[in-house]
Amino acid sequence: MTPLRIVYDGECPFCANYVALLRLRDDHAVELTDARADRITANSYNLDLNEGMVVDLDGEIFQGAKAVALLSRLSRRQGVLSSDRIANAVYPLMRFGRAITLKVLGRKPL
């Protein structure tokens, strides 16, 4: 199996639900990393996780829209976000929704 690590914001309801509902094909061993609970791993990517979740597929790093598109392509049921073009168009709205939700819930950005 190809190793796959997903680093996400565990306090973001959208992020947490997305990774919980994600049904990846069986050819990947998935490791979920909550960036708030495991700061060492999250910081090791040297990326701003407020800009988007990170997917590490066998050493190749994807973030934000690229990460969502990749996960969609690797899932058992590919959706519209499998397209890089659509993921790039929609992802800024997803990030905005996350920021507003965290603010309303009184949670700080990463």
C-alpha cells in the first residue's frame, strides 16, 4: 500500500467531517494527523495550514485545492472536485467558510 498522510484542522467541523467521510480506495494506508494535536508533524511541512489541508502521498506534498482534488481522485466515488479546475475555483469558498466558522465557534486559526 502507498502511504498517505492527511494533515487537517481537527477543530474545523468541515475539515474533520470531510476526512471522516472520505472513502479512499484500499490501495492506500491512510494516516490522519490533526494539526492542532500534533504540531510537530504539522509544522514539519513548513506550510501555512490555514491556507489548506496537506496531503503527503509517498513524499509528494499537495495543499489546499490540489490536496482536495487528489483525495477526490483517490476516493472510491470520485466527485466534481476531482477536477483541478473545479477544485481551484471552489476551494477559496471552502477556505472562507472555514474561517467564518472558526470565528463563529470562537476557535483560533492554526
